[in-house]
Amino acid sequence: MVPDIRKQFSCFLAEGTFLSGESFGPGHIHDTYRIITAEKECDDYILQRLNNKVFKDIPKLQENMERVTTHLRNKLIAIEGSDIKRECLTLIPSRSSGHSWHTDDEGNFWRMFIFISDHRSYEQVDTLDKAFEGGKAIGRFQAMLADLPGNPLHETIPDFHDIRKRLDTFHRVIEKDKAGRVAEAQKEIDEIIRREEEMKIILRLGDEGKIPLRITHNDTKFNNILFDINDRALCLIDLDTVMPGYVHYDFGDAVRTASNRAAEDCADLSQVSMDISIYEAYARGYLAETAGTLNEAEKEYLPFAPKLLTYIMATRFLTDYLDGDTYYKIKYPGHNLQRNKSQIALLKSMEAQYDRMIEIINSISK
């Protein structure tokens, strides 16, 4: 059933009157609509029907978002020349409750933002300048939130990047072998198992108090960065997964997705490799914003972060394949296995270039 988006728009304290609305963007979690207002002087809006199957507690999710965007806005106000509406998401309150969400008659949750006009977003990183700007955007986001007051943010998806939990699930799935695929995937299973202890190092550093939990975005694929028409980074979007985490999660996943010369599920593994020039440009942008925030242990283990996040995704894809393809959508039989193979190939490329990755971070950090 197509929702009455005009009616849902009217439930928020927006300026301007509804002219039209249509589906917007490539997102797979929420239902997203762009709302055009009749008045040229008024903002347009993004209206979303939220997925409360993926995100179990929408009020807590929205509380996180309210706290984060308010803090970012206050920071931007203090920076001369900031364009706050374009450099930070602006939530629109509900008419009835004043909350940043509204519940319709069917129990669906809705929220609304000001639409950031004249922006660009990219699925792939095709220039070093874009990689540098992407690194700056994510580094700035982390640095500006480093002093967020109050209690820790809620975990909107518990244990999202916890490799110990991911590996526990992996081994349980192998033991059950409900899809009967373990024997045929033994080579891929061995690739995961032989790296297990190495990949727990970030969690161990956290347990030992050597690196702190900070506020991280946790979904730093490149299309979550908005650019202006001159390809300067404006802001990060898709804040649903903003929660406590280690900075390595954001740095690692950004490099994993930005520097891969091939698609995430590329069948020709000879095409899969990490472009170290993209890694270096991204790292320079990132450290330009975070050098004064991160401690020495955090900086030391930045080169390890892309390996960890690539390993996590390889583990998740293989787990889902062995479990009968129950989580990720697949386009053909064996798709998750192919995704795993491609991520392992990318990981091996990172391992082959690891000494150089360390040198780059050390040279930037001097």
C-alpha cells in the first residue's frame, strides 16, 4: 500500500506547503521520499518511513540522532562561515509531540529532515581529491563529536562490528551445517580461522584501556558523504548507526569500500586489489581532522583497520552462505560465497601492502 505522504508531511512542523513527493535515493532499509514545497523561498524535505524491524527501538535511535545533530550544529555555529543547513542534518519536529518522529495510525514511524540542495554523492572514488575530502569528512565528524556531553549513545544495532560475536556465530553455523555447505567451503573457512586471533586485536586494546570507545558513524561507505558542486565534502548522512565504537571501524570500512579496484562481489579475483594511493589520500584527509583527537595507540593501529573491516565482511558473507543465505539478498546461487572470496582477495592485497600502509600513517602522523 502506497503511503499518503502528503498526510505524513503535514504531521511535521515544516515551512512551506506540500507540492509533490516521490521516492528518493537507493536506500534499502527505510522508505525515503523527497518532498517539494510550493514556495521557492522554503526548503524541500526528506521524509522517511523507518524500518523498525532492523532498528528495534526507534525512539532511542532518534534520541541518538537528536543529540548528535544538536551537538554538531552548536559546533558549526561557532565556526565562522559555516552553512549549518548544508553541513549538518536538520530534523523537523512532530506537530503533536515535538519529538523528531511521528507515529501514524498503522504504527509506522516517520521522520523528516531538511533536504540539502545542490549536493552530489558518489558510489565510487575515482579521484584522490575525493578520497582526501572523504577522509576529512569522516575525521571531522569524529573530532566534532569527541566531546559530546552526557551518557553514552544507545547501541542501535548491538555488537555491530564485534568480531568476537561474529566469529562465535560463524562457528555455531559451521557446527550446525544446516545448508550442507561446510565441506565445499572448507578452503574459505580455513582463511577465516587462521586469522581469528589477529583480528581480535582492536577489541583487546579496548579491553586493556589503550584505545577509548568514541562516537563513530559505523557505516562509512562513500555514498554516505554529501559533496557540494565543487566536490568539497559537506556532511555525513545516514546517521542511524551512529553509536559507541572504535575509530578504526569508520576508517577501516571507508578504506575497504573506497580503495577496492573491483566490485565487492567481483568474480574475477585477479581484478581485486587495494589502490594504495586512495588509501593514502583518504588517510591524509582523515588525520588532518583527527590528529589532535586520537591517541598514539589509535594512530598506530589505523593501518590495521582496513584489514579488520574487510575480514569482518568476509566472515559475515561466508557465515550467511553456510547458513543458507538468510540475511543478505543474493542475485544467484553462491553469491555470498563469491562475496567472501572477493573480500578475502582484497584482504590479501592489503596484507601484501601492509608495510607501506604503516609507513604512510607514520609519515602523516609526524
